[in-house]
Amino acid sequence: MTDRSSTNGAPLTIAVDAMGGDHGPTVTVPASLAALKSESSLQIILVGIPETIEPLLAEARELRQRVTIRPASQVVGMDEKPQDALRKKKDSSMRVAIDLVKTGEAQACVSAGNTGALMATARFVLKTIEGVDRPAIISRIPSRHGYTHMLDLGANAECTAEHLFQFAVMGTVVASDMHGIERPRVGLLNIGEEEMKGDGVVQEAARLLAASTLNYIGFVEGDDIFSGDVDVVVTDGFTGNVALKTMEGLVTMLVGAIKSEYTRNPLRYLAAAASWPVFRSIRREFDPRSYNGASMVGLTGVVIKSHGSADVVAFANALRIASIEARKGVPTQIANLLKAQQRGTAA
């Protein structure tokens, strides 16, 4: 596998699907400029329709020197079928951005576009790491003590035990290399912590994990995701995506309920003003924009999926994650750990 990583501080190039997402260049371009401002060694290739992108760079000044526009004549729709995007949109901003990673012109790709199309295209162009059957989507979730890394969040609705084991390896690398957790605690999401719980796939995955050198702590339940007692939660993409959307919906409901209660009358509004510093701190900690940017791990290159509705702050965070993953060489680290696990199993 080609090592597309970059050493810390060395020049790094990220390809941005400038047309993807609900807002397109009005978000991706200013977010790219914000990323350039915060990282002096970063360069960005904005992929898309030049006539749409160029006006948004008019006031970029010296940052403009680190931006390249790569033309692409097509755009993948948010509701487009992945296979149609793969076959019919070979000059889409998404495809061209991924191609740049393939050729080595960029060390990472970031897109807020169609998730299914992004995964299908990235897998077709970049291929998977040796030893990985399917890529997975991983993201950080705030917990009581730090963060929980959870995968798969929607790429694979059905998984075998071997797939879940591979997800655990990939999650371990992300938690350790990206976020400095020395020996990430890995849990397998199940309907109970008891050893006899779960179907055959989960039971076999547990056996594989227990026999590995990973720091496997056993089955975990849904409420453990937020406990801070597990660093990596492994599950199939169907369950993971449902869990993620449930979390997002709950947060939205709670924020709306609190706002409604504190603005119900003048007295409550005054109480809200008095407790504003507490709410501001909590809002900052759980601001979904701070966690935007899910990694498509298992590919030979770095591909980051931003939420389609991301604003400038959120998309800039996805760019930050892409930069860190590329500099850490996450794909190479995953390949190395998988080989080590395979040697251990063979022994």
C-alpha cells in the first residue's frame, strides 16, 4: 500500500469537493480559507465549477496563493443513487477530488456530498487496505469522560464477525493515533453485557476479539456509549446509524425544550440569563459542529465525510480531521495493526 501520509509541519494538500453538500461553495470555500488561516503548511485544491468558486476567493489575498481550483463539470446530487454517480458522473467534483488522492496530488479528500456515492466512489478508486473487506464510517461522540469512537455508522448494513473484528482494529488505530489513547478499550455493542446475549455474528466477533491483542472489554449496551468507560464501540452500520440519528434527534429535542422553557415568560428569561455561562459551556462541549467530520476508514487513502448541512465552522472541523489523519498516516497504521493481528492469530 502506498503511504500517502505527511509528516507534521510538512506541506500537506487536501482535495475539497467544493460542490458537495446542501450549501456547496458558499460553505466549502470560506471553510477552506479558515483552515488555511489556521495551518500555514496546508494547501487546498477546490474541485468544482470554477465560475462558481472563483468569486468566493476574491478577498482571500495572500491565502489565495495556497488555493488551486481544479475544474469538474458534474455534481453528484444528494439523493442520487451511488451506482449512478459512479457510472455516470466520472467528472463530478466528488470523483475528481478522490482521484487527486489516488494520484498523490492530495493526501486527503473532504466532501459533504452524498454519503453512499462518496463511499462507493472512494472504494472503487482507492480500494481497501489489504486485510480489510469493507470500509467503515467512524466518528467521535462526546461521553461523560472524554469521547467514544463509534463504528460503523452507516456504510455496512449487514456485517460478518470478521467485519466487526476489522472495525475494532480500525477503531483502535483512530482512537490511539488520532486522539492519543494509549490502549483504547474496545466494546462490542449488544443487547446485554452477559456473555450469552446476542446473535451468532456478535458471539463469533466476541470470540475473535477476545483472542486478539486488542484491549477488548466485552459486550457494551447503548447507554455505555456515553459512560466514558469504553473508547471504541463496534457495531454494524444499520445499528450504528440508527443509534447516531437517535442521539442527534435527542440533542435537538432537548435543546429546543430548554429554549422553550426558559423563554416561556420574563421571569424564566431572567433565570436563563443568570445561568447563561453554564449553558454556553455545555453548548460548546456538545456543539455538533465540533464533531463534524466522519472518517471512512479501511481505504488506502484518507477520505472524510462532512455532514451535508454543515456550516463553515463544521466543515472547517472536517478539514482539520483530514489534516490530522493524513499527517498521522492512519491508513498505514491500520494496515500495520491488521498484519500484526493476523500474525498473532496464525501463531
